Amino acid sequence: MSSVVVLGAQWGDEGKGKIVDYLAQKADAVVRYSGGSNAGHTVVANDVSYKLRLLPSGVLFEDKINVLGNGVVINPGVVLDEIEGMKAKGIPCKNLVISDRAHVVLPYHQRLDELQEAALGAKKIGTTKGGIGPCYMDKVARVGIRMCDLMELDTFAAKLEANLRAKNEIITKIYGGEPFEYIKILKEYLNYSERLRPYVEDTFVVMDELFRAKKKVLFEGAQATFLDIDHGTYPYVTSSNPTAGNAATGSGAGPRNIGHVIGVVKAYTTRVGEGPFVTELFDTDGLGMKIRERGHEYGTVTGRPRRCGWLDALMVHYSARLNSLSSLAITRLDILDKMPYLKMCVGYKLDGKLLKRIPASLKTLARVEPIYEEFDGWMEDTSGIRKYKDLPLAARRYLDRISQVAGVEIGIVSVGPNREQTIVLKDPF
Ligand code: GDP
Ligand code: IMO
Ligand code: MG
């Protein structure tokens, strides 16, 4: 199979970066197709931890082509800092290409993100405040500034001037905030423009050449299925489509180029930010807390504590169909090593009846009851295991049940953050 999509099957932070880094060893290119600096992907290689926000997780390999596709929103300051940070660690980021059609995040997007969240009060989304939503709003409203515009001084200056006039009206008159100074942003972004110029290209051409040459392309999803603007727990979602279909639209690859789709599933469930969470554990000193502390479940980008709960296998089942998953990569199994018992949600009940789908209405979703199955814990260290058959029986029973409910086979089990802490049952390449 020549191309593989790796995406989150839950609410993000499933360990996509780790899985992409592992698979990147055999790939020729790694492509981001959605989201922006709201993503935080941690890759641990040779005991060094790398925190990536915009850069694809393939940058650790010098010979791979790394693409930021048209579907990504680029905060120039963030990506340049990341490139500098990588260079300081001896990673040159030579083969990075950024789509000339990708939209640019500007300071007013970030400010509007903060102001909109503050105005929502208790109803806030809990965004990463990176300006992601407001940047996609401009894209859809057809007033956005693209990388190709940033590369042309006159186009950028004119678009910035028009946009800033409108945004300053909103910032000052609706939110009572401070206006931005045109010249300050212009100067800052012209500097970014020059520094980013070597990376900006028509990435459709890059993708097309990769596919024609039958190269192995790895698509790196950001965010996750239930944060998808169309299919997630709206409005508690991000503003783009992390689901598999957008791997094509967000990169310019034709859909028939996609051969295999991997859904990354954390062995339990977490969510950062607000919104529904059927299997959430609310205890402050019990098992939910145990998972958070043992798993260091704190956001990579914002440092916020992640909400923790039992695995919701109905979500994985839904994700499997929506993304036409070929296989699952189950991560962080080792975090459950010290759990005396586990629960897994295998379906929802509504008004005493079995519900075979996930309701769109948040009011209805708030009323569903999880149907749990209980599992024995394995109380054994799995972090050194490299073969599926060597996993404790109780762990295999738990994993097999996830696969059964999802209706998808398991391709990878991850038992630690390091590259080698990976059990491969089916190699997608
Ligand atoms: P992503 O956003 O989906 O890439 O996930 P994050 O990087 O935000 O969060 C996953 C965290 O789990 C990172 O710190 C990874 O290094 C780590 N990780 C990934 N797989 C495993 C695993 O199997 N076991 C453990 N203990 N940590 C893992
Ligand atoms: P990775 O790629 C987890 C969440 C935010 C918030 C909602 C909207 O690391 O899995 P946004 O800033 O996108 O407008 O915030 O989405 N969110 C994530 N949660 N992992 C992520 O990315 C996320 N990116 C956004 O917490 O609830
Ligand atoms: Mg993350």
C-alpha cells in the first residue's frame, strides 16, 4: 500500500505523533492536512522528547519530505520557532514544504479567539486560544490571507489593511478591546515572509510527483474524529476536518491515492477542553485521577489537566465507519498496568433502549447512559513487551474486545513513548 492516513479516533492526544514517527521510518513523505498549532504531538526518539505543533512528525528523519498541506492554518511565528528549535537540536528541517494555499494565522485571529471565549463565559469551548477558529472563519468567509499572499508584498499589505480595518471594528466595538496597529503587523509579517519563502511551494505538485513515483506517503492527522467540525461533538470541536476524507482535500491528494487508514486509540479516553464526555471519571482521588497522574495527562500545548475516563468503544466503532479505518493503533496500554480492574463502554442506552449511534443533539447525548463491561486488570509491566502473544492474558482480552466492538483489526499496540516500545501485528507499508 503506498499511502497511509494516521488519525485520532477519540478527542485528540491519542499518540498520533508516536505512531507517525514509528511508521515514518519506512515512509518517503509525511503530510499534515488539517489543524494548525493547536496540535501538540510528542515524539520520543533516542530518549530525546520533541514537541511538535505544526511541523510534521517526519522532520526527525532528514531524508523524508515533510508537507504542510493547504488544509493547515499556519502561524508563521510558531512554525519558524519550531524550525529554529529543531535546528538547535541538530535537525535541519531541509525537506519541509509549505502549501502556498495554506491560510495564515494573524495576531487578530488569536485576539478574537480569546475574546470570543471570554464572551462565552461558562459556555466557552475551551480552545487552545491559538486563533485557529477565527483563521478558518476567514478562510470560509473568503477573506483569508494565504501563504501565496504573504509571499507578495503588495497583496499582503492590501489584504492586511482591509482585514485589519474590519477586525479592529469588531475588537473595539463589540468586545471593547484594544485595536491592532497595521504597521506593526506588517513589519512582523514581512520578516516572516522572507524567512518562510524557501519553504513555500505548490504542494499539489509535490504530492502529485510523490504518487506518480509510487512513493510511500504518510498523512498525519491532527486533533481527532470527535473534534471534527462536521462529525464531532459540535460546538465543542475544532474548526477543521481531522477525519480521513480531509486527508485528500487538505493536501490535494486524490482520494484513490489513500490505501490504508489507521485510527489511533488511546487505551482509555481523555478530553482537554469543554464538551460532552460520556465515560468521564469525576473522582478526585480514585481511578480517573490514577490514570491522569500515571499518564501525565496534561495538555502539551496549554498544560491544562486532561479529563480522563474509561475507554468508549462505541466512539471507536463510530470512528471506524466514518473514517473507513483499516486498522487500529492502540496506545498507552502501559498506563493501565496498575489498574486493578477496567471498564469499557460498549454501547449507549437512552430511555432504557439500546442506542446504536451517537446522537447529534447535545441534550440527548447528555442523557445517554454508558453500557459498561468490566475487565480484570493485569497488574504487570507491559512496557518491555514486543510481541502481542507475550502480553498478559487480561490485556489481550481487553484489546481483543476493543477490536471486536470496533469491528476493525488491531495493527499496532504501543506500550511506551519510545519508538521501539511498539508491537506491530500488521505493517501498513
Ligand atoms: P498526539 O497529539 O495524538 O500526537 O498525542 P500527544 O503527543 O499529545 O500525547 C500522547 C503522549 O503519550 C505523548 O507524551 C507521547 O510521548 C506519549 N505516548 C505515546 N504512546 C505512548 C505509549 O504507548 N505509552 C506511553 N506511556 N506514552 C505514550
Ligand atoms: P492533537 O493533534 C486535544 C481541542 C481544544 C478545544 C477544541 C477547540 O494534539 O491531538 P481549537 O483551539 O482547535 O479551536 O480548540 O479542540 N483541541 C485538542 N484537544 N488534542 C488536540 O490536538 C487538540 N486541538 C484542539 O482543547 O476543546
Ligand atoms: Mg496532542
